[in-house]
Amino acid sequence: MIKKLLIAIILFSAISELFAQTDNIVLQEQIRKLDMAHATAIFKGDAAALDTLMDDDVTVNHPTNRIVKEKNEILDLIQQGVIRYTSFERTPEKFLFFDDMVVVMGSETVLPAKGAPNAGKSLVRRYTNIWMKRNSKWRLTVRHANNICP
């Protein structure tokens, strides 16, 4: 009887783990698409898309060595051309899953456009994006990006 109970517990644990992994694969793909949509919106200067992707209380530790606490300030920086690129490549590398939160870590290579800080210099940087589920929608809530010194 104890053997059967032990086998049942092991099978239940294995099946539960399999379902959790499947859920994470689906969620990872969903967050990857959002993360890449964020990169595309930044590249295109698409403030409307960024507005829908970012939480109203988004906080960004920006590669220009500033902490930007309000979404409107970030959107203003894009509209002013402070955040503007002629190329933008993002590679998500690691996804960490928590209750109503997914952390994405990876690398970016950007080429700031004329008039933006570091214009014409190819910049390689590391980034961390934290996506949180707010009102049933995933929103970028925290971002940290730093340039890697050559």
C-alpha cells in the first residue's frame, strides 16, 4: 500500500512539473513577443505602442545614467529624439518566472541616430526587463539597460 502511495505521489509530482513547464513555455513565448514588440516600438519611435506595452508606473534605469520614473518622461525622451536609433537588435537570453512577474535578461546592440547621445557609435549593452501582470495584461514595469565598455 505504501509503495502504491509513493508511486502515485511521484507520478503526480512529475505530471505537475510537466504541466508547469508547458505553461512556462507558452508564457515565455508570449513575453518574448512583448519584449520584441517593445524593442521594435523603441526603434520606430512608436510612442502609442510603447504606451500600451509599459505600465503607467514604469521605472527605467536608462543607459544614459538616469533613472526615469514616469512613462510620460520616457515617451517625451523618444519624441525629443534623445532615444532614437538607426538600428536596434535585442536578444532575450534568460526568462525567470514568478507569480504575475517574468524577468527577461539579455543583450542589445544599438546604433544611436544623429542628434541622440552617442550618435553613430555601435553600443552593446546588457538589459533586464521585468514584465508584471496588471489588470490581466502584461506590462513592462521595470527596465535596466547598461552599455558595456569596449
